[in-house]
Amino acid sequence: MHKTFLEYVVDDLSNQNVDSTKCTFVLPSKRSGTFLKKIIAKHAGKTIFSSSTQSIQEFITEISGLAPAANIDLLLLLFEVYKKSPIAQHDDFGSFMKWGQTLLSDFNDIDGYLIPANEILNYLSAIKEINHWSLKKDKTELIENYLQLWGNLETIYNEFYGQLISRQLGYQGLIQREAVKKLEQKEYVEINNPLVFVGFNALNAAESKIIQHFLGEGNAHVYWDIDSYFLDDPIHDAGLFIRNYKRTWPYYHHGKILNSQNNFLQPKSITITGVPKNISQTKYVGQLLEELAEENQNQAANTALVLADESLLNPMLNAIPQQIQEVNITMGMPLNQTVLYSFFLNYLDLTINKTDRGWFHKHVLEFISNPYTIILSEIATNNFTSRLAKDIKEENWLYIEENVLSKFTDNQGILGNIFPSNKVTALGWIDNCLTFIDHLKTHFQNQQNALELEFLYRFYLIFNQLQLFLAKVDFMEDLKSVKSLYKQLAGMENLDFIGEPLTGFQIMGMLESRNLDFETVIITSVNEGILPSGKSNNSFIPFDVKRDFGLPTYKEKDAIYVYHFYRLLQRAKNIYLIYNTEPDVLEGGERSRLISQLLTDENLKPYIKHTIAAPEVSIESQPLFQVEKTDLLLEDIKLFAASGFSPTSLTNYIKNPIDFYTRNILKINDLDEVEENIAANTFGTIIHDSLEQLYTPLINQVLTEDQLKGLQKQVPEVVQHHFQLNLSGVDFTKGKFLLVYNVIKKYLNNFLEDEIKQVKQHEIRILALEQRYEEFISVPGLDFPIKLKGTLDRVDQFDGTVRIIDYKTGKVEAKNVKITDWEALTTDYDKSKAFQLLCYAYLYSKKHGKSDLQAGIISFKNLSQGLFPFSEDKNTRINSDTLATFENLLFQLIGEICNTAIPLTEKVN
């Protein structure tokens, strides 16, 4: 491998007779300081006192005499200052959080770039005044308030700045501005050791001025990690900043030379691979690492994996092959990507959304399905989570009321913390969270689970922070504000992985790679919108104002990532660039322009290879799934036959024998869920049950117009009753359930209106409603009892003809109940409705010995079309011949189900 940049720095100092052990090194980050110390020790070849290494921020903080303030302290102080500003109407803290962080970021930029705050903030206020959206001469209260904020920005800034200085605290930009003042006024402690500034690229105005100050004093050195290939190219973004320093710094006008290196065009292997989707990238990298480890076991020690998209850390850790024994993770895992974060967030949502009716079922189910809630449930000794979930689904509770929780015993009081009866304050919620942490800590200590204990400790610190802040302020009793604060804190905090930085395979983010060189470099997610990050502009300052005042825009931010990207490639021998070929909105855009630059660079042509990797997809014809009829299964079928074949179970078999096996033999039904939107079967049940209640008093009577008009008056009350029976937890007086309630009433009223028209011209007598029929039948070839059963929705006599009527709330067409080919009856599921009608007619005929009848369906979606009668060609009557033909097909079908030689075979529709 070429000499690394840090080795070059130490060697060059030695050539200038500068003792690197006596120098103070200032670096972009502390991480590269560890590597630098190792190189200095190796160069010295003996035991020495360690050189002093500092990050640029530590160095500047020391000069300023201020201490960095925590982000949350800054936000709280900025809010207090904002509340005292002369604005007519102030936002609450929850609303302020949405824009306060952006304002803080803009203040940071203004200070870091040493811009007179009054100039830019007054300019910004004038722009807002010109651009305000009202065309009217008199401004509305909303616009007035909006413009007042911008008009008072300078006052807010000056007060905020003064408050921080009085407390000897600051944010990064303020600390830098104060450090520059100290240098200009010569109020800092002089540094006697030679200063060496190493590996910087994008400096803000304050950092630039500070470095130039020490260079001007003559006891400092500066080293840029830049290749002449980029520096000498007037338009290459990788050299944008350093070309500017070479052109504008007096230091280089006085005879000093800006040294660059010549490594980029040295022979190397660059493999660019497109991989579909993010997770496939991690799988591909895992496979690549496995191949590299097999080639050379020691190569992993000089390999770096750079995740441009840091959210891939978790899946990447699962993809690292076993051959790689040591892994050093430089980047942290954001706490808001952990399951414990979602546990507390779900608990907060559960608490916030409690209403007078109780806790909404979705929030409850989401919370009790969290793994940590399940652990707490076990600690509470009653495992209430599974029992509560079962009750919610079976009872269809839209809201969980306090009284239903009393049946769950709880030795630890955990259930009382989750579902408190009194209103929970912000501090009360935090106390409950700390209680949960205490229970979980004991559990994970017993398991000796170090990682979970580390997660708990970090959240324990967050809640202690929140508790301290809430005790100091009086504007955050609202849990929604606490939610914003909690999300912000968890988003800023990382769980740092502690490892040995000098050994093993390195996983890092883009910024952690500064000043470091590796023989093999793998970079993932090289896509637009990720690398570089694109036009994200989290600022109140418009692009043209930023450009006029010398603030960085997205163009400069892109150039920063271009530099880091090319710097990683400079000295590496083996480079693997991986991008997502199938990006979506959340995963960046098309392949990065950086890849296009590499592919179109004539100087790199001999070293570069571009491929698209895709998982092998082999389409194999899968044999149809079969279940052989063993003795045990045959016994189950016999038991089922004895309890009774229903038309539905037989049509299940016609549709797919495996459906019959799972639903009717194994009794595996669809998952129970709380019905927020009414399910089709519940809708049907309410209509069936309502009709049964309405018509039952009229059994064996000839229907009259007056009777039916009387039933119409009962409809609202009857429907309401069956709504409450079938959906006990719902409120049908408002929202979507009110709509459904009205639809059912409309259906029933339309049905009764149609019935009134019929009785004016025909004599209709109700014979039976929802009557269950059961008949034992003898199927040739089978020597065990077989029952056929079914429930007939309605049997009536229409001008002397017996009619069997089946109600359907779904759509029915005439073709569904018409038979032209009898064989289709037991093979085609589309004829299932005709099959059901014949089953009912067959059962009725067996019971009453009557074979001349009619059977049909009334569809509530097609009420205007009346009864859809079963018909064979044009004949709508069912006679003894029809029933005999059906009986033969029925016996064949049941014989097939019970035949051990015919397996239950999946049917592909």
C-alpha cells in the first residue's frame, strides 16, 4: 500500500527537523489522533511521551474559554428568550420545537462565518416583509405576528448571545466567534509547542481565521490531504475549498508552497456494482467480505466499510461473515432506531390519546405487542398482554375502559402504571418510564444481557435529563411537548460501540473516515440524495442571501462529500462502490453522479469495472401441495362427516381442497381483528339477525301491507340492538359506523318496501326463518354415518309454491344460480351459490317429502332485480328429477372427500 497521509505528515515533519513528539496536532476529529499517535510511536522506535492531539473544536473551545452547551439547554434558553421578546402572540414549546432547532442552526452558521448578525438578520426581516403573502393593505393578525418574529430576530439573537456569554457557555459557532475575538485581542494562553493542523478541507470563516493566525505567527504547520489530480483541476469539486485557500490565504502569498500528493492515478482496482434495494446491498457486502477473507485472512485488518447511509448499520452487522473475527464500529447507533425507543414512544402515544371512553385499541395493541411490554407482563406474573389482546379482538373493544382491566391481577403495579386512572402529568409519565426501566434492568441483569442494559442506561440518562428540565420550567405540562422533546433527545443521542480502533475490520460513516487510509475500501449507498446528499435546505436563510453573505449552500455541502469520497479512493488499492439500482423515495435517487464521473474519466479506464449484481432467480415449477389421507386424517374426516357437511364446507372443498382441510378439518380460521371498519360477514350477520327478529312474529301468517308497514317502524330499534350485540365496543351515533348503520336501515327498508309491493299482488306466507335442517344420508361405498346440515334463511309460500330464500349482502348475478352443465356444479366454484340452493332444497325435500319447490337468492346489493331463482336452462322449478341429479353429484363429491386413494390436492384458480 502507498504511504498513508498520516505517515506522510510525520515523515515530512522529520525531514524539516521538527520533533513530532513535541508537537500539538489539531485534527478534524479525535479518531484520527489515535492512528496518528501509533504512527509517531512507530517512527520514534522507542518509548516516548504521547504527543498532544486535539480535535479542531476542542482546540478552539480552549482558546475561547467557554464550555459547549448541550443542545437541549440551548433550545430551552432560546425559548425563554423568545417568550420575552415583544411579539404579540408566542408559540407554545411544542410548536417552537418545530422551528427552534432550525433557527439555532442558522445562528450557528452566522457566528461560525463571522457575519455581523444585525446585517443579515435585518436583511432577512426586510425580505420577509416584501415577500409576505397578503395582497391587502391591512395585514391580518396572523401575518402581523409572523412579521413581528422576523423583525425581532436581531433582538432575540443579541439577548440569546448575551445570556450564553454570561453563563460562559456557547454553541459551536458562538465559541468560534469568541475564540477569534480572543486571538484579535491577544487574550489567550500562548501555545509554545509547534502546532500542526492536519487534514482539513471545508473550514468556516472562524476556523480559517484561527488557523491563519497561528500560521502567521510562524510556529505552525498545515497539511492538506489533497491529490494534485483534484487540486490542479479548476472545476473538480474535491479540490474546491483547498484551491480557494491556496488562492486567498496570505500564508501562500508569502512563498509558502501548498504540497499535494500524487496517488489517485496509481494502479488500483475499482469495482462499481449496482445492487437492487438496500438490504441486498448488505447481503452483497457480506458475500464480498467472505470472499476477501478467504483470499487473505489478514486483509480485514486493512479494510474499511463506509456506510454512506448510516441507517444500514443494523442489517450490515447481521451480514458480516463469521470469518471476520474482529470488527470495530466507529459510528454510533442512533437511539431512535432501537426497539426500546419505540416502546417509550408507544407508551407516550397511549397516554396522550386516552379519552373519556378509555384507551384506543390500536394504541393498546401496538404497545402490548412490544417485546419490552411482554417482558413487563411476565414480571407482573399474570402475562396480561396475550389475554388482553385476545379480549380486545374477541369482544371487539374499540376503546379499553378501566373497569375491564380490574380482572388482571398485578403484583408489581405495572398495569396501574401503563393504564393509570388519573390524568398523567409530564413528570408523572417520566416517573412511570423510570419505573419500567428499573423492572427491565433487574430482568436483564439476571440474564446478563450487557447490550440491553446499555440501552436501558442511555434511556435512563435521557429521562433524567427530561426530569431535570421539566423541574426547571413551567411551560411543559403538555405531554405533546414532551413528545417533541423526547424525540429530539433520542434523535441526537447515539449508542457508541466500544472497540479497539487500531485493529480489525472497520465500519464507519463518511465523516469518521477523515485522515484515514485503507488498502481496501467498500462504500455502500453511492446514490444521489445520499452521496452527495443533495438540495436539503434546513434553514430560514434563502439561497441567494447565503450566497451573498458567504454562507455555505447545498453546493458547498455537496463539495464536502465529493472531497471525502475521492480522498478515500486516493491511496486505496481495492475499491468497491455499491449503489442501489432500485431506489425509492426513502432510499435516495439514481446512482450518484460520482459514479458517472469515475466511469467517464479516461485516466481511470484501465482500473475500473462496472457490473450489476442481482440475486439468482430460478423459477421452478412447484408440485401442487397434497395432503395424503392417512388413517388419522380419515378419522378426522369421519368425525366431521358425523357432525355434518354444510353447503359452505362442501363449496370450500370445490374451491380448493386445501381450504377445506385447513378451515373445516384443522379449524384454522382467519385472524381475529378489532373491526374499525365493519367486516362483510358482520354486516351480513346484522342484516340476517334483524330480519329474523322482525319477521318471527309473522311465522305461519299471510303477510299484509299493514304488518309490513309496522315492521318498518321497528327497523331503527332492531338494527341498533343487533349492532350492539355484534359490535359491542363501537359508537354508531357518529363517524363511519353511523354511515354503516344507516346503510343497513336503508337496505331493510328497501327490502320491506319491495315486500309490500309483492303482497299487493301475491299471497305470501312465512313458513320458517333461520331454521336448521339436519339429515343423515347414505352415500354408496361409505359405511359410516354422514350428516348433511344447513340453515335456511327463509322458507315461504308464494302463491302456493314453496320458496327457499337465501339472503346475500354481496353482489349476485343470475349466472351464479343458473346451471347449464351439471358437472360444473361440483368443479366450478362460480356455481357455489347454485350448489348451496340445491343443498337447501334437498334438505327441505328430505324433511318434508316435498319435491316441487323453488329456491333463490335475494341480493341486498341488487334488490331492484328481486329474487334470483335457481334455474336449469329456463326452468326455475326444482322437481324430483332435479334433486335426483343433484343427489348423485352430492354423493360423488362426498365420496371423493372420504376416499383414501384420492389425496387432498391444492387447486390453482
